[in-house]
Amino acid sequence: MTNSRPIPVEGFDGLRGTVNTLVADGPVELRLDDGRTVFVPAELFTRRADGSYAVALRAADLVSRPELSSDEKTSRSTVVPVVNEELRVGVERVEQARVVVHVVPQTRTEVVDVPLVEERVEVQRVAADRFVDQPEPPRQDGDVTIVPIYEEVLLLQKKLRVREEIHLRRVRTTRHEHHEVELRREEAEVNRSSESPIKEKKRAARRGKGAA
């Protein structure tokens, strides 16, 4: 493609220049604003809507060609781009449509069962008739709180007074009395016999029967 005037080219990091001819295949001569000439592959150029081109190069991607002669280096500076392709993936939010939300309040009735605890105090007066040495604090008997009620009373007391004492003493005396007492005494008389004890027993038995 041939143009009558140079076409502006912009790259990364402030890289700017112009091209006269953009060939579909092969290197394209890019003249930079700093006076250097760069031969860039045509696939690195992208056409913009305003007619200019964008090139995917940075100033650091350009190196000098060592094979140029000294005359070429004095007449123009020729560099060869070192291309390194990078893939950058991003997400761009695009507004496609807008939604208008209207909040419509609604009312409904529900039955709620709420337990309510109510306490009341029942007062019961219980008669008590007892004397204490000092006030007693309220006490708790299960769910019943007992609060004693006091009153002062005048007491007339009777007390026993010892008027006199009678002391009783036991006196023990010993005296001698004379009495005549008849005492009996038994004595055994033993007579020896020549008969045997068996014959004596039989004889005694016969005497006993005869007596009967």
C-alpha cells in the first residue's frame, strides 16, 4: 500500500514514528522521531480508526544491526527489532442494560404465641407465740419467704429464793445385846458288823416290810 504522505505510528513507552509504505509480507521501514530507521515485520502493525498505525514495540525492543557498514551507520541509523510476544488477559466490564427496581412494601398479620410470666405475692399471717433472744433474719422455705414480726412485751417473772436450809445428818451407833440361843448338833454312831453289806441291806428291807 502506497501513501502520499507519511502515516503516524505509535508504540509502547512513548515510541513514535512514521511509515510511507506498509507491505503485507516482509519488513516495513519505520522512521522514528529520534532519527533512527527501524525495519519492523508488517504483522506487528495494527490499523486504527483514524488511519494511523499502532506497533507492538517498545524502545527497549530495538537493537542496532551489527552487519551495517560504517557509511550506512553515518548516513542513517538502522536497527532491528527484537520481538517478544506477550499475552495479556483481562476482563472488562461492559454495561449492557440497566434495571430499575421498585420496592413495594407489603403487610401481613401473624399470630405469635408469646409466654408471659406473671408473679404475685400471697400474704398469709401465721400466728406465732415464741420468745427469742435476738431478732432473726427472714428465711426461705421453698417458695415461701418467712418474715418474722416482733413486738416487745413486759414479762413478770416469779423466781424462787432460798430462805433457809435444813441439814440432815445420819448418826450411826453400835450397842451390844445378850440373848440365849438353843443350838442343835447331830452326831453319827458307827457300829461295825461281820455280815456283808448286801445281807445287811436285805435284812433292813425285811425289817421295813414287817413294820409296814
